[in-house]
Amino acid sequence: MENETKKIDTVVIHGGYDSKEHKGSLTPPLYQTSTFTFETAEQGERRFAGNEEGFIYSRLGNPTVKALETRIALIEGGEAGLAFGSGMAAVSAVLLSLTKTGDHILCSKGLYGCTFGLLQLIKEKYNITHHYSGMETEAATEELIRPETKAIYVETPINPTMSLIDLEMVVNVAKKYNIPVIVDNTFCSPYLQQPIKLGCDIVIHSATKYIGGHGDVIAGLVVGKQHFINELAMTTRKDVGGIISPIDAWLLLRGLKTLPVRMDRHCYNAKRIAELLEQHESIDGIFYPGDSKNPQYHIMKKQMSQAGGLISFTIKGTKENAQSVINELKLIKIAVSLGDAETLIQHPATMTHAVVPEDQRQQMGITDNMLRLSVGLEAWEDIWMDLKQALDILAK
Ligand SMILES: *Cc1c(COP(=O)(O)O)cnc(C)c1O
């Protein structure tokens, strides 16, 4: 493929787009159209029959969306990509296409709150069951695999506890049983971690986060083998209909161009903030994969190029103390989502993971005094000054 030998920093800018095919337009044009005209009835027939390349209707495909899909596949090192109207549209399309009633999904212990909700829904409505596993070792992962296990679904780092799953180990187990491994790669973005290159089968992104990067789009992406992506496009995406709009695809193409530059800054800032947080007297514990004292530091070194821009931490005190800390912040905004230019903070127990029942939340390690920080692109000194003044109040 044309971009195979180029570095990711180049592929995010040029991958899968040839300006010669678009009247010389430097940036991929925005095809803001619902449908495409056929020159003749026979051409329409050929397009529907799949005997002629070309677009039909934007729920089936759109040139701006296609440019994004081609680019993300090249970036992740996969065969093909598919875009969706949200990360959850991508997650649900993938899980529904891989499973039927009676099947089973093995999941990492700790998932995005709505993925947790979706698994609950498909269990109750369609008897598609699941188990959560810490996946600490091959034996621990293998233990919960059953004949009806049709997918292994993991997040790493896990939201919001930031614990890691050793992808190489999970792939080893999955290969023995011929089960596809799906990775929600949202927290890393392809700049920090490329699961397909580590042997995983399918990558999912909430492109709302680092890929968009500017807090103005909700979207999802999937990368996998060509035959799987074709099936996904022609079944769950076409018929359930969770498509992305052309303008959102266009915004993601723009966001992608600066992904490596932004990620370097997110990672740099987070490292500084993590080091400072750790020393503050109001902090009880810190959950950051880049901490060399973190018992999973070697996994981070093995599969991620940098530790990422997210830090979770627990404060000394109660839920009310955690809430009062974030109420004191001035520069840092209280909001869910992550990966934006703005530094964002949230309280997982009452926000992103409020849907998870209390006992399961405890099992996942999401305590009431935990906060999750998405370190933005501001000067780290300013981010720290804001955090410090809020934490100092608690220490008094
Ligand atoms: C935000 C998020 C999702 C869901 O994505 P949306 O774009 O909000 O639908 C899924 N997984 C992870 C890890 C996320 O952070």
C-alpha cells in the first residue's frame, strides 16, 4: 500500500488521499450530500448490484467519510476502516455483528460506562452473556473462555482505573481458541498504541476524544480485516444506521493531522502533572501508567510508545471532599469526555460510571474519592497551579 513505509506522523496528513482525484483540493473536500445521482437507470442497477464502483446514498458510503476510513486503516495498520456516528455506535455494531443469542463475550474488568450498559442490555434482551476478567495471566484469561465465547473485548488503559491489559498475552490465548480480540483504543489513540500490529483483530475508537481532539465532534471508528469491515458496513451500519455525517468526518480528517503533535504535548504535560500530584499531601493514590513504580509499568513500556494524557487519582477523604476539590478549580473544567485541548476533570463514581452498580464499581476499583483528569494542551504550570490551589484547600 502507498503509505506502508511512511511514519504515522506523515500518514495522518497524507494517508489515503490523492488531491489529483479532487480537482487539486489540498484538503479532502466535504461532500455534504445525502444521495448521489445516477446517469442512467442501468448505472443505478449496476451500483446496487455491486457491479460498478461508486456511491449510492450516504448511509452506505460517502467520499469524505471514505477518505477518513481509508486514512484510519492506514494509521492503525489494518486492512480497512469504518466510521460511525459515535463511539457507542461503533461498539454496538461490532458486538452485534459478532454475536447471536446464546453467545458469550469475555471482557476486561473495567469498561467505559455505556459499554457496560450495552453488555447488560444485550444480556437481558438477547441472552448474549459476558464475564469480566482481570486478565492478569494467561491462565486467568483462559479460565473464563467457554465454547460459546465469540469475542474478547478489552480496554487498555482501562477507564478510569488506568490499569493495563497485556495485549500480547491476550492474543496468545485468543489464538488458541480462534476468538477475535477487540480493543477499544480510545485512551491511547493510534499514536501511542497499535493493537492490530500486536496481533489483535479489531480496533475501536471513540473518535470524539483524541482523534477529533477539539471537543466539537461525536464519532466512532472501527478498523479490521476487509471482509469483516465489508460485513459491518453492509449489515449493522447500513441497517441499524449509526452513520457519521460528512462534516464530522471532515472535522476528524482535520483533527487527525495534528494528532501526533497534540499527543506529544498531552503526554508531556501529564507526566509533569503526575509527578507533582504524587507529592501532594492531599493525594492518597495515583493511577498513571507512566509512573515507574506502577506494577504494570513494564506492560506500558512493551505496548505503548508513551504513557498517555490521562491520570486518575484518589484524594484523602470522602466523596464530598472529592467533589469539593473539583468545585474549587478555575481553569480546569468539570466535564466528562477527554482528549480535548482543555484540561477536563470528572468524578467517575457519580458521572461516567454512575450506571455501574456500587458493588461492581468497588470491584473495578472505582472508589468514591477517585477523580479522573484529562490533561489538556495548556501550559502544564497553569494546570498545576489550578490543581494545587484546590488540593491545598483540602489539606488545610
Ligand atoms: C467516550 C468513550 C466511548 C464512547 O464513545 P462516544 O463517542 O461518546 O459514543 C467508548 N469507549 C471509551 C473508552 C470512551 O472513552
